[in-house]
Amino acid sequence: MSRTGRVLVLGGTGEARRLATALVAEDVDVLSSLAGRVADPRLPPGEVRIGGFGGAAGLAAWLTEHTVDVVVDATHPFAATMTASAAAAAEVARVPLLRLQRPGWTAQPGDDWRWVDSLEAAAAAVAGFDRVFLTTGRKGLAAFAGLTAHCLVRSVDPPDPPLPARTTVVLERGPFSLDDELALLREHAVQVVVTKDSGGAMTAAKLVAARELALPVVLVRRPALPPGVPTVATVDDAVAWLCRR
Ligand code: NAP
């Protein structure tokens, strides 16, 4: 791999950390960018910057000022604003862009999955249940604020109000084991699980646990990717793409 270029990795995911690790091991000049949402983030090796860029225009200006040679957007599949900004900014600044996005989850025999297009639609889909497990993350919980069910919310940092009136918060960071997920679902007598289609192994155990307990799962579909941006699904494929350049 050429060791002259500077790679900006838009991060906040395990894939972004693993990509930074692989690039640092290859002696590549890598700068990882985090939004700064999590109080105590797991930092990747190499240089790290924290905080937004000021939209697509801000990122375009930043890319030009900081002489970045290539951008890898390895943000979460639901970080749609950042992904759209990266696509627009890379075009304006004429910097090559690669999207690294892990595949979504696939239903297995025995799963009762109910797909919806938004958090609001997920809230409507669980209206008939009494005990709901919300694993959609801290952001966007306002969509569920009107629920009268008992809601179990799991997030890394404490969620901001408004929350459902009867909410129990569990502060935990993945990965989660199947045994732990089964115990949590049983302890809180969960009747339905709500999740985004984040994909990946780190948080997939809740889906297996739901299957074993014959619980329905409401899944929020991913936002569409910006057209025309080359996309890979694994860190190895991202490294190979960078090597080819
Ligand atoms: P978002 O809605 O797409 O982005 C909101 C704003 O946050 C962006 O416009 C940008 O601010 C800033 N931002 C986001 N990612 C950034 C990054 N890697 N570096 C610098 N600024 C960034 O994103 P989000 O859903 O709030 O996610 C924030 C971070 O958490 C991302 O890094 C994402 O990978 C991670 N994450 C998200 C989820 C999720 O479910 N959404 C789950 C796990 C991890 P400016 O416009 O000012 O540049």
C-alpha cells in the first residue's frame, strides 16, 4: 500500500476502529473522526479528532484544508446525515470516497420479524404490547414517548427525555452474550423487541434470544445509501480497495 496518502476514517463503529488498526499497522497516515456523542468512546489507534464538521460544506472545506487523499465513511448504517454529508463533501472537494457498511441482519427459520420504515412506525407497531424492549439507541427515543407500555431502554449513555412514562433504563455497551440477553428478556418479561437493522455480531444475540423465546421483533429498515458511492461490506475489502488506489 502507498504510505504517502492520508486517510480520513469517519467512525463511531467497530468496523471503523478495526480499519484504523489495520491501516496503522500498514504505516498509513490515518485520522479517525468521531462525532463525540458517547461520553467515553472506544478510541481507535492513530490520530483522532472529535466533533462535527459543520455539514457537507464544512466537511468539504475541512477536506481541502487538511489535504486528505481519501475518505472512508465507516459510520453506522443509521448515521444517514453524516453519510450524506460525506458523499456531498467528497464530490465538492474532489476526494475519493469509500463507504464501509456491514451487511444487515437476515431472518432465520423461527423468527417473527416485522419490518418498518421509521422509529415512528416502530412505535405504532408495538402499540398493542405491555412490555417492550427498546434497543434502538439513545437517539430518537422521543418517537416512543407516547407509549403507555412498560419500556425497557438499553443504551451506552443515559437517554434524554422525552421517554415513555413507564421506562426502565439499562446502561450497557455491547457485545452482549446470548445468555445475558435471555436473562434480560426473562427478567423484564419482555413481549416484543424493537431494533434498528444495525447488522453485525456485536448486538445480534438479542435476535437469537427473541427467536428462542418466540418473541416478535420490530426492525427498522436502513436508510438508503447515497447513489454512486463505492461500497464494501468488510474491513478486509476496504483495505483491499485502498491498496488498489
Ligand atoms: P448522524 O445523525 O448521521 O450525524 C449527525 C451529525 O453528527 C453529523 O451531521 C455530523 O455533524 C456529526 N457526525 C456524525 N458522525 C460523525 C463522525 N464520525 N465524525 C464527525 N462528526 C460526525 O449521526 P448519528 O446517528 O448521530 O451518529 C453519530 C455517531 O455515532 C456516528 O459516528 C455513528 O457512526 C455512531 N453511531 C451511530 C449509531 C446510530 O444508530 N445512529 C449507532 C452506533 C454508533 P456535522 O454536520 O457538524 O459535521
